[in-house]
Amino acid sequence: MKRIVFSVLCICLFLSCSSQKDIATAKITPAPTPLTIQKAGYWQQHVDYKMEIDMDVNTYQYKGKQQLVYTNNSPDVLHRVYYHLYFNAFQPGSEMDVHSRNIEDPDSRVGDRISKLKPNEVGYIKVKSLKQNGAKVKYETVGTVLEVDLVKPIQPGEKITFDMVFDAQVPTQIRRSGRDNEEDVALSMVQWYPKLAEYDFEGWHADPYIAREFHGVWGNYDVKLTINSNYVVGGTGYLQGEPKIKGNKKTLHFKAPNVHDFAWAADPDYIHDTMQVPDGPKLHFYYKNTLSSEQKENWKKLQPKTVELMQYFSKHIGKYPYEQYSVIQGGDGGMEYAMSTLITGKRSYGSLVGVTAHELAHTWFQFLLATNEAKHEWMDEGFATYISNYAMDYIFNQGKKNPLDNAYKSYIRLAKSGLEQPLTTHADRYQFNSVYSTLAYSKGAVFLAQLGYVIGEENLKKTIKKYFNDFAFKHPKPLDIIRTAEKVSGLELDWYLIDFAQTTNTIDYKVKTIKGNTVTLERLGLMPMPIDLTVTYTDGSSEGFYVPLQMMRGEKPTTATIIKDWAWAYPTYTFNTNKAIKSVQIDPKEIMADINKNNNTL
């Protein structure tokens, strides 16, 4: 993931190291089968991978054999399929390279670095052969996408087998994946294999890899990795038995049921620590022995805090469904993967916990719910930001009035700048990287926090849990979170999704006048909202009032005095109190994303 802009139901095991004494057998709770999913009126594709990988750590090149069994659970006949070849982005002249050199505010980790890569530093995946059920197929590599014309169309309900042979080279570490990153981690292997693109009711999602993130097909992975014996390896999946040693290399066999990605990292100098979460998974920590003593101590202190984070997320979203989770030093910042995260490790203690909190939160809001990050990046980044900020506030006992205060400020600055784009914008097609970051992380977090203002905090808590329980493994869309909130609250909320996520309409309410015991409010922004307000009387007492939004067709639970509805089309709203008024304040808790708080009080 991503650049951090502020400080399932399966059981899958992550484990691998030079010592195998921690290997355990885990029970697997399977994900919903295609049949049960279809009976519920929903279908999704399924893919099973078998891969044999032989890595040369001296040249950073590897050879791969892949057998892929694809199940077409859709009602459609498929004439083509597509694979992602992500490593091809790290070549001079690629879309990622050109885009980075043309956008006004390029990611500093990318800049013009790709354009300067030498042949032995580029990344690539070269498909040598591909067969469909034993018959050769025609295919063409188009940047980071492999376009495949099928020998025979895939019929609804049909399973077919693809056999592929490929060669690949690990690029110099630039974004997420690569070799010898700035902290000298040898191999950060993510998005490293030919990965079948997702097909759903919206069609194919064969997006080129330009800058952002990913979308994948649920399935099972069976991976045999051959690498030098002195390398400590961590990643996705169950390690199957003892490594097989041949010469100076070992072969590690992993199985990972019901996941939509497979990631790993390797280095000969990894320290491997573990810590058990009570009534939860075993945590694994991989970090370089070459870190300073202070940095190593930070990694030690991180471990019990990760236990607390795991417990917090399991309580407030849903029980963590795996037996293990791993925090691995690697990559170029922080990015979540199946059962693990790669993060840079030379951090202060607070930063180390903060990035772990955010990436761990993605286990729920990205890996298990698995929204399409190219189309709905704010549901992934924003929701993870929301829950991880509250988790950090809790585990460090910070007692903040609003743990998302910085997210609100960031969004409001952008909304007033004239540069905002709707949250419906494709993640690759924002005019500025900074606009993407603010909207995905900050506005996405505000979307969820402000939903609590609209429906009530307790209803929001119930909504988050129901959303997770109902849509884990199902690639939910924006409408799914809103419909969940409607079912929990009994309110009509389509207006909230439309205005806050599909337009750049802003919220601006004003206390227009106070005359004796009469208050007049005014709506200046286009976006409607219900209104919480506090009236302070001349005798020193105060009273809370709640103005329902008529189009909600109901009210949230509140202890405030409920007065008549406000219909959106009326720009002003007047009500009377029983006593003379000294002052009125709209939204005293400041949970509404009003872009001008100066006119909220009179």
C-alpha cells in the first residue's frame, strides 16, 4: 500500500525460516464454495495455482512452472483470459515509468528511477509457453498484461487447466517489490508471478500496473520454492514438512488455501521472533540482524503491541480467521499481503507501531473483504485508516477527542482547494498523487466516521461487524457498505453515498440568525446532512437538539431533543426554543465534515 500519510473464512498459516521447529498443523475452515455463493445470488470466479520456482540469488533471476486450474462460475462464455505480469512495469518506457515522469508530483520512490534501470536491474516476466488443456494458445504480452486467446471458449461452470513456463527477473527495489531495498533486504517478492486477472459481473479487470494496487481471484496456492539454504524465508501459506536439501539449496513447499495472492520475502540475516495472541493467532516477526540496537529494541517492543492490535481489530471488526500473521521487514514503506505485511524497519517506535497498525487493519479491509483497489481504493485505504487510528488511540491510551482529526483537516483542505476529484475516480487517474492520497486515506476514513454521525455510533459499530460478516470473501462494492448501514439503522442512505463518494459536493451549514428564542439555520453547501446542535441559554443552561434530514426517512438514536425534519431543497430552517438564547453551535463534536466551521457558531 501504500504510502502512509499519517503516523474469511479460511485459516492460513504463514511460516518459514531456516529452523523448522515451529511448524504446526492448522485446521482449515473453508471459504464459501461456489455452489453456496451462487445459491445466495452471488457468483465469483475461482483459481487454483501450482507453481515450482527456482531462484538464483546471485543473478536475481528465477524460472517458474505454473499450472492453473480456472473455474468459470459466471453465467458467461469466456473467449479470452488475461494475466497480470506486474514485474514488467519496472522497465524503461513502461506505463509506470512514463506516468511517473509526467505527473506533477511523482512518488519520490519512483521519480525517474525506472527510466535509468540497466538490463540487469529491470524487472520482467517472460512467458515461454502456455497451454490450455494441453493445447497451445496464442498470447501476447502488452506491457504488464498478458492477453490470451483461448483455443476453446470456457463455458459457464467449466474448469480448465492452463500450463505455463516462464522466466523472470527481480527488479531493483522501487515500488513494493524488488531486491536489495534501501534497508538491504535481499528479496521482497510481491506481485512476482503471472497472476490471472479477475472477471466479475462488471467484466474483466485487467488493469495495467501503473502506480496503484491490486485485485485478485480467490483460490488455493501450492508453491514449491527453491532457494539458497542460508536464506530465511517468510510469506504466504502453510509450510509442508521439512525443506528438501540439495547441494547448497533448499526447496520449501507451501500451501495456501482460499487466498487471492501469494507473497514472500527472503534474506540470510533475518531474525525470526514469535508471539502468541491469547485465543488468537501466532504472530511472526522478521527483521534484519544488521539493524542498530535501538531499532532491534523497537522491533521487540512492537511485538506485544501487535498482539493488542490483533485483539482490537478482532473485537471491533470480526475475529481474525487465520492461525498466523507475519510482520516482515522489506519493501519500500508499508504494504499488506496475504497473512502478512512488508514494512520498512528503520523506524522510530511510534512509526513502527503505526505502520503495523495500518497494514494489519488491511487484513480485514483489503485481504478478506477484497474490494477492487483500482476502483474503490477509498474503501480499502480509508476504512483501514479509520480503524487503525482508533486502535492506536486505544492501545496508547491517547484519549483523543477525535482520532481522525487530521484526516478531517486534510480532506477539508482539499475540498476547499478546487483540486478534489470524486471518489469514483480510478486510482491511476488522479491528476495529482497528493489528491489520490488525501481522498483514499483521509476522505475514505471520514466517510466511515461521518457515517457514524449520520446513523449513530452504536449503529456504525454494528454496521462494520455486519459488513465484514456478510461480505468477507465477496469483493464488496460501495453500495454494500451503505446497504448494510441501512439494514442496521433502518434509515435511507443512498444520498450519503451519492453526494460524498460520487460527487465533490461539500457540506456547509451556518447559524444564520438568533432572535430572542428563534434560531435560523442555513444550508450553503450542496450536500445534505442531519444536524446536531447545542443551544446555550442566557441563564447558563444548555440543550441539545437534533434536526433530522427528511430524505433519511427516520432519525438516529439520540438523547437530544428531536425537532421537525429539514427537507434539502429549503435553504433555511427555523425553530423556536422555550428560553432566550445566548449562543448556538452546529455539530459540537465536529464529526460532520463541514468545510467552514467558522459559521457553525453564533
